[in-house]
Amino acid sequence: MKSLSLLLLLLISCSQEQANIPVEKIIAADQKQKTKTDGEFIEYHPNGNIKTKGLLKNGKRTGVWTSYFLDGKVQSESKFDKGKLNGKTAAYYPNGNVQYMGLYVNNQKDDHWFFYQEDGSYLKEILFKNGDKVTTSASK
């Protein structure tokens, strides 16, 4: 009986410990948000490492938002303005090398985007205008 009580106590304390890890969620744009949120947003992986971090203003993403792999290395960085992608964006491989980088203007891919292989070598470049692909040039 004592071992059963000890097991239950252990399970309850573990579940409460995990429950103390703050997890916030972003509400999808098509869902109505009842309260406006301002300040730092942080979402955590189940292991406690940060998954996503950025700022909210009036409930919308603003400034640079960073996503992280499970091990804590940076996975991507994107700039937002009033909830829309506006500015530089980059994604990284788990080894830290750049996967791609480019520019968003009003939630649309724009200008030259550069893509790389996991070993860091150049893969291709794509020119976008208002979200539409204009040209592609690949490595030789």
C-alpha cells in the first residue's frame, strides 16, 4: 500500500512539474481572439527548451521571431510587422548551416532567395516578385 501511495505521489508531482512549464499558443488568424496580447511570447518543447520566441503587439507577431530545434539550436528567424511577414527570413539545418534566406514583403516572397545544401554549398537562387517566382538559377 505504501508503494502504491508513493507511486501516486511521484506521478502527481511529475505531472505538476511538467504542467509548470509555460506553454502559450498563437491563435490562428481566422479564429477570433477575445483578449489582445502584448509582450514576449514563448512556447516550449516538451523537454523544456524554447521552441518559439518573439513579441506580440495587439495579439499580432511583431519584430524578429525565432524558432528552435529540440536541442536548442536556431531553426529559423523571420521578421514580422503587425502579424505579417515583412523583412528578412532565414532557416537553418540542425548543423547550423543556412538552408535558405530571403525577404518577405507583406506576407509575400520577394526579391532574391538563396538556397543551400546541408554542407553549406550553394544550391540555387530564385527571384520572386510579389510572391510569384520570376526566375531560377541553379548551381552548376
